[in-house]
Amino acid sequence: MASDADLEFFFDPICPFAWVTSRWVTEVAASRGLDVQWRFIALSIVNEDTDYSTFPPAYPALHGLGRRLLRVAAAAREAGGNDAVAAFYSAAGQRMHVEGTSFAVFGGEPISDTLIEEVVAAAGLDTALAAAADDDRHDALLREETDLAFSRTGRDVGTPILTFDPGAATEASLFGPVISKAPTGAAALELWDAVVTLARTPGFAELKRSLRDPLDFT
């Protein structure tokens, strides 16, 4: 059954590249009048069988914070629908990436006890939603949506995952695009059209390079 959405965007709020891609998507959505549904990938679930000793020391804390933020996003969806998730993700990304919280945690700084409540408040939502960060009843939904995203792309990818025309005959999903800075204006639309073309091309699977420019959140 076709969805009313033009795009489903699966994200973990701790991923900086997903955040940059999301800002590009919101730019295009505003210009083209597209409906974006915000859905969840929990990197802590993706990596639950991973030996974290092979990761930088901050990864367990960051992945755990991502799960706690996503629990709140799930509660926000229950309370206010997709618009509440969008507002929460915007506020979380501003705090985590633009203001540098994720990099501070990566550098060894402790996570503030009031961080999540402050993000909820910045999103204009009821701060009581912050209590959902410690409510594991939301984990079943996080796992369900994580599994759904990877059922569309395969599991050997990361975040974000984008599904174009979900539920329609033209449905197509891709990991990425992974971009270091969100294009705006005509450049944003050109990238969108190129990515949609690739996603809908029969047999297309991968296009990649590992060299990346420094992240730029401006």
C-alpha cells in the first residue's frame, strides 16, 4: 500500500553525516513541497553484537545516547506525530552537531544530565517527553524500524537510509548520499534529481569514494 510520504528518512541523531543529509532533504522538501516521514535507525542496535574494544572509547556512550534520543523521538511521535519528530531531530542536531556536543563527547567530556531535556525544550515540545529516554518500551519500535531500513538496502551500510516513494511501484531505497556540507538552492535540487535517478535505475547498487571533505554544518 502506498504511503502518503514522498520520502522516508531513517536516522540516528548522533550521526553527523545523517544530519547534514537531513538538512539537504529539508531544503529540497521546502522547495518542492515534498512530504518527508522521519523514521529511526538505532546504531546501538546495529552494533549490539560488536566488540566495542575495536572502536574509539567514546562510541559506546555516543551510541547509547543515540538510543536514548531515539526513544524520546518515538515518544514525540506518539504525542505529536511526524512534525514533532522533525522538530525534535532539528533541535537534537543543532545541539549535537552544530553546537559540538557530539565532538565534545567523542573527546571524552561527560554527557550532561540535562542534555535531553534541553533538546526537548528547544524543540518546543513538552519537557516531560525527556523521561522517555530511559523507557525501554520504545526499543521494540526502534528495532522494527532499524530492521525495516536494512531490509531495503542490505545490512552492510550505515545512516542515513532514504526510501523514495515508499509503498509505491516506484519505491527505491539508498544509503546516503553521504555529504560533508548540505547544498542549497539550485545545487540542492540538482543533487536530489541525480540521487532519485540513481535510486530508480534498475540494477544500480553502489557508487562510493572513501575520501571526504571536512564536515561543515553551516
